[in-house]
Amino acid sequence: MADVQERWCVVTGGRGFAARHLVEMLIRYEMFHVRIADLGPAIKLEPDEEEGTVGKAMRSGRAKYVSMDLRDKSQVLKACEGAEVVFHMAAPDSSVNNHQLHHSVNVLGTKNIIDACVELKVKRLIYTSSPSVVFDGVHGIINGDESLPYPSKHNDSYSATKAEGEALVIKSNDTKGLLTCCIRPSSIFGPGDRLLVPSLVAAARAGKSKFIIGDGNNMYDFTYVENVAHAHVCAERALASGGAVADKASGQAYFVTNMEPMKFWEFVALILEGFGYERPRIKIPASVMMPIAHLVEFTYKLLAAYGMKVPQLTPSRIRLLSRSRTFSCSKANDRLGYTPIVPLQDGLRRTIESYPHLRAEQRPKKEGPSKASLFLGSGRGSVSVALMIAVLAIFRHPFILNWLPSTLAIHIFLKAHPYMLGSLFVADTLLWRNKKQTLTAALVLAAIYFNFIASGFTMITSVSTILLVASIFLFIHGRLPQRIMGYKIDKVPVSCFHVSEETSHQFALSVVSGWNSAVKGLKSLCKGADCMFFLKVALSLLILSILGTISLRSLFAIGIPGAFTLFFIYEKKEEEIDHLLQEIVSFTWKLKSDISGRIFSSAKD
């Protein structure tokens, strides 16, 4: 045990996803004292780590943390000093396609690790590579083995620089006694993953997980994270064995998977269903998505400097999601003795169980009515979209526009509309809560449009004709007997047209309140003190003047279908739309601030 206590290993990128599992495995097996090397100035353990294997090892001295930047050779030398083995797992986020970053870490940083191992007489170096080093993004790979060459052009900068780093590690094998090998784990998943599972759930919650990119038949190999850690341990043991075993194992690269290839989109479906979300069903050809992805990537290149987040939809990712990528583990099994210790289905179960907060039923639910429902009057009444159209039409009338300030009209409408429409079931209809009612309203409005609006009648003629038809209907309906051929005829009650005193009082108060608000606004304009309010008024009037140029026919044809569609979509995707709008506003203000700052700096210079 005394010898074991003096043996140290280093895990670079030790706070990364797969590296954390390797650290725990090394501590559990009591193979080495573990030096956890990462970028952070200090280690911050998760609550479960604090009371688990890592926390206990940190307190007992069997594990230590060291802050290290791979790009600084002096820090690398300090971290590797006295180590017998280095597990080089550090790498930048593969989703960030920044060639300079990837090259500085994956190539120059790896060169620093190799140099440090040679100088400090480290015995073994195990490098975590990637199957993407042999993937060109164009041709799929089925049961690929290690004889596959590096392509002339890789799918992205991450893959290209990982291939360069891997080549350096293999070339350095047997340099002054240093034995090396490279592990290529395919599509790692498991507890602690901060990329694959969270991004899939985020897409599901945003309503984007319904889509399959490509034909959905592309095969993939996935690797449970504990199997990845196990493969690194197998590699270290093989290199440490000496003799023919070490000679056979060193200087080589190895594909590592769960040895259970399956369709990529079936794996995604199993993850989503495990969390209570629908599986993807709608197929979109990759050729359709690729031009969009190129446009998104181009936009990011233009706006990245202004704070635009790294997009998920990129050409390299489309190629990854739509091509087959399966690999043979025969070489790893033969030379390292690797076989998976956790089957794929067990790995999926453990992964899903480790994210209870991501389950569909755990998603925070908004209490109370939606914003769309509140805007439409909390859904208390039956539809009369014609009333909304009439209000808009009144606002368009030249006499009204010339006499009544637009802001006052808007104030009155916004203040009064919950009472005007509350008894008319607007929310229930526009939000499709009562499908029969919604379809009936749509048919009535379509009949009104084709018979009175599209025919080219004037506003007065249209309203008069509608009232005439309504009067004829009510008169004939009132003359009908109580029963016809055994069917009961329900009469229209007089209360249907009655407006209660309370509703009248509330409406009058709303009108007065709207008037007072408008007068207050006019006083503010007269003082000339509130520039922002003036801009809002000016913008409102500009929008109103644009709406005023639209014919009643166009307004009816566009506004009604739009109201039935947009309100419904907004209620279903309220959270996602609000979040998107907040991001757009935030980005716009930041862009404006940056541009203003640059203009100011230029003027100052």
C-alpha cells in the first residue's frame, strides 16, 4: 500500500464530463493518487461529489487539484511533475468552431504535454481522441476500423486539430521510454453530461424535437461514459504490462464504443421518451437544412463580436446528424482487453434517472391564464371578431383620425376591450378551446367576407347588409313554432342582447380612464420633457398611418386568419416566444450600445 500511495497520475481537463468519471474510477480502484488538472483557479465540488469518492479523496490527500492551462508549458510541467501516468483528456467545447482556440489547445497544448512527459520521464501517456479524426462529413462510416486514414478535409476545426494532436501522441511513442496510445470514444453519454442530454431536452421543450434531419436511418455507435473511463484504465494497464503486451498496445489508436450500434434518431427517441417527451417523427432532408445552416453560420461570423451565441444549427452538425458512424472495437478488445462493462440499455436508464429535473412533468408550469387569454378578455364570452374589425375600421375613418388623437383611441380600446369582448367568448374561440365554436365562427366570418367584404361594398353598405340579414334571421327565427317535425327550436333569449348596468358602468369607467391617460400623455408631450414617450407616440402614429392605407378587404383577409393562428401559437409557445423576444431585444440593445460606443470612440479619436 505504501508503493501505491507514492504513485501519482494526472488527469488533464479533470473537471470535464468523461474525465470526472475516470477520476472516480481511478480513486475507487486505488491504482494511483490522482492529480486533477483543469483551467479553474480552484476546484468546486458538486454536493454529491463532496460526500462521495472525490470529496473523501480530496480530504485524505489521495486526490489533489492543480490549476493548469495547457497553453502554458511552465504550468504543464508543474502539474505533471512526479507523475507516472498522464491521462490527457482536456479539449475545448467541440460545438465552438474556433480554429485558433482548438489549435492552441488540441495541438500546441498536446505538444506541451508530450514535452513535459519526456522531460519529466513520465512512463505512460493516454490521449483522449475522437472518431471524428477519420470523418470527412461527406461519407458515412459503417464498422470502421483503425486502418481508416485521416481525410484530406475534416468536418470541422475540432476534428482536424484532434487528428493533429493524435498524430503527435502516436509519433512520440517510445521517445525516451514514454509509451503512448490514443482512445477514440464514440458519442459519449451518461450522468453529468452537459451537452447531449440537456440540449435534447431543451429542444423538446422548445418544440424543436419533432424533426428528423435526413432519412432517419443513419446508424451510430454510442458509448456510456463509464465504459469510456474503463477503456482508459484498460489502456493504462496494457501499457504498464511490459513486454509483448505493451509493445503491441503502444503507439496505436483505438475506437471505443458500447458495441451496440443503432439508428441515431432511435437513440434520440429513447432519450426523449425516457424524459416524457414525444419522439421525433417529421423528416426533413439534410439538403433542405444545409443552406439554412450555412446562412446561420455566416450570420454568426458577422455578429459573433457583438455577443451572438454559438448557433446549434451549423453545416458540420447537420452532417454529423445525417451520416452513419459506426466503428469496430476489435482492436481495442484484442490489444487492450476492452469490453463494455455497462450495456447500452442500462446506460440509458442510469442517464435518465440522473436528470430528474429534466423530466416533462417536472417542467415549471405557469399558473393562471396565459397572456393571450388575458389579452382576449380571459375567455369569458362568445366570438365577435367582427367587433374587433369594426373597431379597427372606425379608427381608419378619416373623420375619426382627424378629430380624435390616435393615442386616445388606442388607450380607450386597450382599456375597454376586456369588458367589450369578455362576454363574447373571444378567447375561447381564437384559442381553439371550443373547436365547434371556433369552426362555426370561422365559417360565419368567411361567409361575411365573401358576401359583403370581397364584393367591394362600402363600409356603410356592408354593415347595413349584415344588420339586414341578422334582422331577417331573427324575425324568421322568432316566427318559427316551438317544434318542427318533432325537433325543438331554441329561441334566442332577449338577455343575449342585454348589457348589464355593472358592465355599462365598467365600460364607462374604462373610457374615462382612457381619456384621462390620453390627456396626461398630451400634457407630457406639451412639456417636451419625455423624449422616449414622444418616440413611442410617433411610432404608434406611424404604424397607425401604415395600417390606414390597408383596405378593409385586405385587413379582413389577413387579420382574421392571422388572429385565429397567431393567438393559438402564442398560447402554446408563450415561454419560448417570450424568451426569443427577450434575446432579440437584449441583442438589439447590445448591438446599439456597441455601435454607439465605437462611433463615440472614433469621434473622440
